[in-house]
Amino acid sequence: MIKITFLNSAGVSTEVEAHPGDTAMQVAVDNLVPGIAAECGGACSCATCHVVVDSDWIELVGYAEDMEKDLLESLDGAGENSRLCCQIELTRVLDGLILQVPQS
């Protein structure tokens, strides 16, 4: 199993477990992580699953690609480490990943 920690804007953490191949968004939705609305169901078309990847993890997770960047640009507070968690496919090397969920 892969463990992921979601931190909300108040600093409250939610630790979840995932299988390789899951997306961070699906795991968040399955575990009712606050702040992850995932309105488009993972189609990369709504930006309601915005997270900020912890600096220690961004190189392993990778940066947003063009389509994802376009959506992120419409959000206040999105930065270089911002990602849509529907686009983060989980692998064993991401065990321990920390994702911050910005305030909506």
C-alpha cells in the first residue's frame, strides 16, 4: 500500500492508503478528504481537485503539463507546485507523499 497525507489549510492532516495505479484524486474522494470536490470525476476539466505538492516531493511527482496548467492558471493561489490530483498517478515511489489542499 501507498500512504498519502493530505493537509488542509488549517493544518489538519488526513492520512490515506492507496494502491499503485490509483490517482490521488480517487483516493481523496474515496476517503472523504475535505476540499477535494472532484466535480469532473477525474477528466481534468474542472480544477476542483487542486493540491500543492510538498517541495520535497515535487521532483518525484512531476510538474503540471499544458492542459493541467491551463486549468490551474484560473485559480487564485496556484503556484509552481500546484497540481490537479486527478493527474497524479500513484506509484510505490510516492509512498509517504504529502499534498496540501488549499482553502477553496
